[in-house]
Amino acid sequence: MPELPEVETTVRGLARFLDGERIERVMLNRPDMRFAFPQGLVQNITGARVTGLGRRAKYGLIHTDRGTTLVFHLGMSGRWRIDPAEPGKHDHLVIETAAHRFALNDARRFGFVDLVETAALDAWPAFAALGPEPLGPGLTPAHLHAALTNRKPAIKLMLLDQRIVAGLGNIYVCEALWRARIDPRKTAGTVSRPALTRLVPAIREVLEQSIGDGGSSLRDYARPDGELGYFASRFAVYGREGQSCQRDDGGAVRRIVQGGRSTWYCPKCQR
């Protein structure tokens, strides 16, 4: 599934060509994706001008001057194609401006779009309970300490809880915990303040590096320009079971299962 860096990369790629442009034509090539397309979508955004693009957690946002925002989720393998040479079988939503065509392609149809009043975005059900953005000012050691105090689940599981931090996924939690030298099995409420102070910049660094690399491009995700990201080449622990820890501390990467998800870590340096 495209994670936060992949969504951020997508939004930035779209913004280069779509921000400030007027939408001249909208085509729905099927009635639904994971859910039905919102009623009145075509009528609402046809003729609208795009006033900005953004991201909340793993959702992309396309704001318009109609006071509405097109919210999109890429599902398992969805992606936007910019100026595709030929129509694609799985181009379910197509938006055209005077200069460009943008096609939301999703073979598995686990993605979806919705149309939300911009002023009411924070109250949209998927956003209402979200924690702070990991790249925003709301994520601080103090926030994590308050959110994790007396919590018994493992720190890895708590960081995947979107109510604690919005948008963090399995890859980046594993990598951030390694950078912060925190054992993913550790009870969340017992993680020390110094460790949380290391964790916040570790989360930011791993996300910012991945965004700079264009994402991880696991499975069949690609950027809007069709290029593949290469952050996967930087993985320190994710998917590296049995390999030597990159800290050269004599440890070997171990894989365990937590909450139904694989966790990779180094038992030698993560304590």
C-alpha cells in the first residue's frame, strides 16, 4: 500500500501541473472504485479552479474554488498518471485541464475518492480522530509522552495507531525505531523521555528521506511521472531478516509478528 511518502510524492507531482489550473473536463469510466463516486462529483468540479493541493495522513487533497476538496486514497496500488500516452483500462477517474490530463489508475480498485466541503475537512469521518502529522509541529516528545503514558501495547503498535500519529505505516515505523534505538516490543508506557526525544527526529528524518527519494515503490506503486522511487535501497531493517545490522554491532536483523504485521529490528542495538 502506498504510504505517507508515496502519497506526498504524488501530491507534489500533481501540484506541478494542476495547482492554479481550471478543470475543463471530468470523466468517470465506471460508477465506483472501493466505494461509489460521490454524487455530483462531475458537476461540482467541472469548471472549478484548483486552489491548492495537500495531504492528510495517507490521503491526498485537491482544493478548489468551489469550496470543495477532492479527497483521494490510493488503496493498494492506485496512482495518478499525468498525460498518459494512451487511455488505460483501469483509468477510473480522468481530469483534464487546458494543458494536461490526469488519470487515477487503480487495477485493484481498493482506492477511492470523496468530495468534501473544504471548511469541514477536519470533521470528515476519516480525519476526525487523527493524531498530529508526523512532519508537522504537533508531533513532539511531549505529545508522545502524554499519548503513551500508562499504555500497555508495544511501542511499535502504538505508533501504527493513527490516533497517536497520523499516517505512519509499517515500513517507516520499523525504520524510525531502529534509528532511535528503541526495541519495538517495549511497552509503550515505559519508553523513556530521552528515547522519545530521539524518536521524533528519527520519524521525521526517515519520512523526509523517503519523500526525497520518491518513496519506496514496493510492489507496483509508481510516481505520477511513471518513475520508481528508490528509498527501499536505504532500508536498515525492513525486509532484511538475518542480515547484519548496519551499525556493525554484531547484531543480526530479526523478524517477529506484532498485531498481525511483520516487524524487523536489531535485538543488539534496539533496547
